[in-house]
Amino acid sequence: MTLQAHPQQDETQQTEPVLPGFTLGDFEINPPIALAPMAGITDLPFRRICRRFGIGLTVTEMIASRAVEFGSERTERMAELDPGESPVSIQIAGSNSKYVVDAAKWAVDHGANFVDINMGCPVKKIVKQVAGSAMLRDEGLVARVIDAVVQGVDVPVTLKIRTGWDSESKNVENIARIAEDNGIQMLTVHGRTRAQMFNGQASWEDIGLAKAAVSIPVIGNGDIIDGASALEMIRQSGCDGVMVGRAVQGNPWMLDEVHAAIMGLPKPEQPSAEEVWEVVLEHMLHLADFHGVKRASKLVRRHVPWYSKGLRGSADFRGSFQKVFEWDAQVETAKAYFLSDIHHSIDPQRLDIAI
Ligand SMILES: Cc1cc2nc3c(=O)[nH]c(=O)nc-3n(C[C@H](O)[C@H](O)[C@H](O)COP(=O)(O)O)c2cc1C
């Protein structure tokens, strides 16, 4: 058995893609499917897993520009990219132009093909510093920070926003225009306001307002759960690409489903139990390799149960997995659940991982 992504469709089935992809600087974003940055989740091991599936752009989790200034081992790890991980963006946050520009330069030094500025984060700690989504309330500040970063680095600068602070002050079109006028080369819109946090529905129509206001590529984000919802977002918003976050947790196969939908191909088959286990084990081993076994033991308690979503006996497995703390026992418990009576045949050596 080989370690492959979910089997690709027969090439003879190829049809016209719904979205053709686009150019960003020296890179083609094709397929125009991005993995959403998710703090504490989209570390290098997670992105490495996702790269096996239908994806055209990965983004690191958000890195605060002040954290870059202080410099720490943890911040360095957050910006670590896989060799060959390209195109890839490092996301930075902050509202003090000097620090944000320094962080952008640091991101480029760490190999980022693009620098993404976060103006969407709703978390109190960030908002209190007038960073993340709080910046949307001050359009002058948005323009100044973007301009400083665009002038400060020679890679494409991209921006990720929400649709505004709250329903009374939505300004997605203004922000989109300000972004384009100040040199942003790609805009990602999460179709919620800050006030919505993660509640309610993302408005794909609001993403369309941004798309209609500018000529740079606009990536739609929020509530894509499968190929059909990706197509519906594209239909409602006219976006040039899609970004998927939570639905990928424990289900990177859904990226292949979104890819197939965008290519106009039928939905791929569900992975077999054995294929799921291959990916779970690979993810566990990458976590151990990157973070060390001690930290990986904590992280797998978040990631591994996600892979059981929708599978028989998931609730029992989640319960029992949370009670296992030791690495070897975690691997065995996961293996016993995901394989049941199917023998696993993966050789960790093939992953070039020494733990
Ligand atoms: C746990 C978590 C962490 C997140 N961290 C970030 C982040 O660091 N930067 C960012 O721009 N968005 C962050 N987001 C927002 C996602 O990128 C995305 O905009 C949001 O989840 C909506 O997309 P989805 O419905 O596909 O998940 C985070 C979301 C979650 C759930």
C-alpha cells in the first residue's frame, strides 16, 4: 500500500474548471483553494497533511508583530515552513506600522512567498490592542498599515478581513477598495462581522460586495463544508477562490471534494478506514517530529478525535482517547479504533521521521 492522497479522478473526466485559478506575484494559485489560517491548529504538520490534498495555498497561523519583536522559539516555530511548501503565506497581525513592517520583513526572511495581514481576528486580547478586526473601524489606519507593509517588502501583500465590525457598521466594500488602492494583491473575506464571532451564517453575498468593488482576486471564506457549499459560495459571491478552515479539521479529504467540485468533476469516494488511519498516523508522527513527543501528546488529543467525526463509535472513542496520556498508548488506541480489524501496513520509516 502506498501513502497517497485520496485517489484522483481519471483525467478523461476532466471538464472546464468552475474557477481557473489566478496569478499572485510569481506564483499560480491553482487550484484556487486556500487552507484558512487557524491559530493553534495550522502548524507545519497540519499544513503538511493538507498539502497532500487539493490545495493551492497554505497560510501559517497568525503571528503578532509584537511577538516577532520580542522573538521567541515559539514564534520562530510558528513561521517554520516545510521545504517545498509553496505558494505559502505567513500571516502577521498588528496596528503599529513600524512593528508590522518589521514582522513582514521577518516573514519574508523566513521564506514567505506572500505576507498576509490579519484584519479579521475577533479575539478580545487582539481587539483591545486595536489589531485584527478592530482595525476595520478605522479606515485611515487600515490604509496606513497596508501602505507601510506594501512599501516595506517586495513580495505580494495580501489581506484577510471580516465584513465589518458589526451589522450597523459593515464596510467591506470600502475596506476592499482601500486595500486595492494601497497595493494589496489578494483579499480574503470571511463573510461575518466581528460581532458575529463564529455565530450565525457567513454572508456570501457580502463577499460578493467586496468582489464587485475591486479587480484584485477575492477569496471567499466562511462555512464551506463540502464541494456543494463551495460551489454555492462561488455562485453567490463571484469569488476567485475559496478558503476552508474548520471543515478541514480531521477531514483533509474534503479539500479533494472541493477541488473536484471546482474542476467540475464528480465527488470523490470517501476514504477507506485504512486510508483514514494512514493519514491519522502520518499526522501524529509529523506532530511528534515537529513538536517533540511531549507536546505532540497534548496536541493529538485535539486533532485525532476530529478524524473520528461521523464514524461509528466516535463518541466512545473520543471519551477513551482523552484518558490516554502516553504517546505509545495514544498511537495504539487510535490504531485500534481507526483500523478495528484491518491491519495497518504503514511503515513510519517511509515518512523519514525519527522520533
Ligand atoms: C481555532 C481557530 C483559529 C483561527 N485563527 C485564525 C488566525 O490565526 N488568523 C485568521 O486570519 N483567521 C483565523 N481563524 C479564522 C479562520 O481563518 C476562518 O476565517 C474562519 O474559521 C471561517 O472559515 P471556516 O468557516 O471555513 O472555518 C481561526 C478560526 C478558528 C476556528
